[in-house]
Amino acid sequence: MQTNRHTAVIYPPYRGAPPPRPYEPAFEDDTDYPESDGQPMAETELHRDLMIDSILTLKARFQDVPAVCVSGNMLMYYVPRDAKKSLAPDVFVTFGIERKQRRIYRIWEEGKPPDFVLEFSSKGTFENDLGAKKDLYAEVLGVREYFLYDAERKYLPTPLMGFRLVDAAYVPIPPEPDGKVFAATLGLSLGLRGDGFGFYDAVAGCWLETPMDEAAERAEAAATLAERAEAAASQAKESAAQAVLAQQRAEARAQEVAAAARAEAEARQRAEARAQEVAAAARAEAEARQRAEAEAERKRVEAEQADARATQVEEELAQLREAYRQLQIELNRQKSSDAS
């Protein structure tokens, strides 16, 4: 069983002063105890709604308490064999008895009266609520705490009143500084909430909500979550579309970059080929220049050699010419000698 986070303790069975018991616990009883008194549930729709909301709120509050009866507008009989001795509290809570569906509440069968009773006073009930009914709850039934709320806020001395049983008589419960009135039996404060009325958990620091209000809040929260989810989905869809567009742009850019890279690579290859061609041409030119220089050097050497040979030939020719001249001179001398 999950524990209600607002329920701090498991309420013990009733241990207050036992109520007067003008009966024996076990006896033969064939009395007809009606389940309805033929009266409307409440004087006005406002009182009816307050009654239903309060019962549902307290049922939710004590849903994890194993032995508790939360009910209201149920005929409650307090004298055995006397069906006229009855009343129908607007809201009541009894701790320490079986949790079950009841059609009527017979105090001698349950073994105890309610611990807490709340009546919603109206024009037709407030005098009885403050008079005979209050005395009955205290002196005859022994209800530990008795609360009154004036929904129209114009009949009771104050809109909210609380009484606690002390020595078979009710003593007013002093309001807290903020106007709330603490119900010790419930561990909750009752207070005016705007134009309405509610139960306040001082430990949790919050007002108790009716199951319907909680369901409405959950539905509103779910709707808000749904709106947020739808907005998130729309945003995600838009983001996905933007991502697809960005991816397409990135792919197009990548293709452009790849094409540019290919063009650059081709241009580099062409440049390298051209550089190789230029280098080859330079090498060929250098080789041709080397060959030309070698040829020029060879021709220079040959020219020098030819010049040397020409010089030598000129020298030899000069020698021959000198020898011929000497020979002519010698011949001429001989001829002159012979002639003499």
C-alpha cells in the first residue's frame, strides 16, 4: 500500500472519555432504522457542494489510514431500538473502525461516535447547530471535535467556529493568528479560503484539494505538458527541417569544396607537369649549353693549336727563307768566285 505523503501518522482508536451508553452492546434488535429521513441532502446547492467536496477531500486525505470512516449526510442512530433518536451530520470522521460501505451509522454497533463532525450552517439550521445539536454531540454522543462553517457568512457569530470536548462539554477552539482553526483529531486546520472554505495542512504548508480539483489540476498540467510536447515536437520538426536544409547546404558546400579541391589538384598536377617540362627544358638547355661550351672550348683549343702550328710554320718558313737567302748569297758568292 502506498503511503499518502500528507498522512504523517496512523490515527489511533478513540481513547477519549467514552460517550454515554444508554444501551447494551449486544441484543436482539428488530427495529426498522430508515436509511433516509426524506429531507433533501442540503439546503442549497452551495451547501451540497461544500458537503461533497469536504467528504471527498477527507476521504483522499485518509485513504491510507487502515481503519477510518469518512462520510456525511448519513443517518446516525445513537439510541438502540429508538429510530427517532437520529441525526445526519453533514461531514464526519471516525478513526479506529472498519473502512466499509455503510447505509446507516449505529453508534452501538460501531462501538464509538465520530471523532470529528462538521456542519454547514444555514438560515434554517444555524440556531440548532449552536444549540440543541451542539449539546447533543457533546453531552450525549461525545464527539471529540465539532466544527461549524457558515457558507453565506451571515448567520453564525463568525463564519468558522470550532469546539473541543472537555469534560462532556464543548470549549471553543481559539483561532490561529491567520484565522484558521486547528482540528486535533484530523491533524488539519480548517480555514476561510478566499470566498470559500478548506482544509490546510500546516506540515506540508498547503491547502488540501478535492479529488476533482486535483484531477482538474492534473488535466491542466497534462494539457500544459501536451502543449509543451506539441511545441517541442513542432520545434523539433522545425529543427529537423533546418537540420536537413543545413545538411543539404553542407553537402552542397562539401561538393563545391570537393570540386574546388579536384580542380586545385588538377591545376597542381598541370603545374607539376609544366614544372617538369620546364625542368626538362632547363636540363636540355643546360646540357646544350654544356655541349656548346665544350665545343667552343674544343674549338678554342684547336684554334690555339692551329695558331701555334701557324706560328711554328711561319717560324719555319722564316728560317727556310733565311736559309734560302743565305744559300742565294752563298751561290752568288760562288758564282762571283767562279767568274773570277
